[in-house]
Amino acid sequence: MAGCGALAAGISDEMAPQISTEVAIQVGTAVVEQVGAAVAGQSTTDAAERAAGYEAEAGKEIAQVTRVIDGDTIDVMLNGVNTRIRYLQMNTPERDQPCSRDATQANAELVARRTVRLVADKELVDPYDRLLRYIYVDDVLVNRVLVEQGWAEVVLYPPNDLHYDEFVKLEQEAAAAGRGCHPTGIFDDGSYTR
């Protein structure tokens, strides 16, 4: 960086606009060439899908699970801060309810001491100052697995609705198959909203 300052000091005020324009053109040309080479031979659809994938990656957080609180809540070390995370789109039994220990254990088997990827929906924080996130271990969406295996029920907390329709279908299948907590009747309130 010091070399850049010395170089800039040696450029006259009259030359600076010309050099800036030339540098910008060179950088822009290099970027266009690299992007063109990267998508050469791909259809427009493939390039668009790849671009959408890059956009989807933006805003994701990587964290280390430090504690499993229950079936739908964990503590993680995120950017050097111990942070409480509430899983989106699902709910598990509370500590005094049937199947709470089983749901907590199922969650722990998936995430305990693991590195997780946190993905937000529309609303970032709940009224209790917990971050609201979808939780991934590698490419596995933990929220989905807990619903699919019957340890969690689907709950729509508007405006968060990214996986809602998919999760409703998975919960219906888990209930019909009697998986997880469903045989206890804990999820039989007839509602997907809170």
C-alpha cells in the first residue's frame, strides 16, 4: 500500500484523470474477458442459474455450534460473539412437553459441535433478540430434516415463508407415517401459524 501512495504522489494532477480512465478501462476489460471465459460454452440459462447461485450465497453466515438449547434453538459462535439462533419455519416441543427430550436429541445429533451455515429469510431477529435462520450442515438443511423426521412441526411466522409449502408437505407425510413426536399428539393443534 505504501508503494501505491508513492506512485500516486508522482502522478501530476493533469495525468490523474487520464490514468484513472485508462486503469478503469483495463480493469473492466479484464473482468469482461474473465466472465466471458467462465461462461464460454454454456447456455444463457446455465449462466443465469450460476449468477442466481452466487446471489443466493450472499449474506450467509458460517458459525460454530457451542450449545444445543432444545429442538429448535442453538447457541453459536458467530464473528467471535456467542449468539442465540432460533430455527425458522418450525417448532419443537418445549421442555415441559412430551417428546421435548427426543426432539432436542435429534437436533443435537445433527448440529452439536458442528460448523453450520446460517441463512436468513425476510425477518432477521425475533422479539427475544434471537437471530432467525435456516441451519445447514454441509448441504443438509437441518430445519427440513427435523420436520421430515417428525421432531418438529411447521410454523409460519410471517413474513418468513421461504420453505413453508415444502415443510407443510413434509410434516403431513411425517404425521401420516407416525414419525418422531407425532404419535404423542403434541402437534395436533390444527394450525401452521403463530
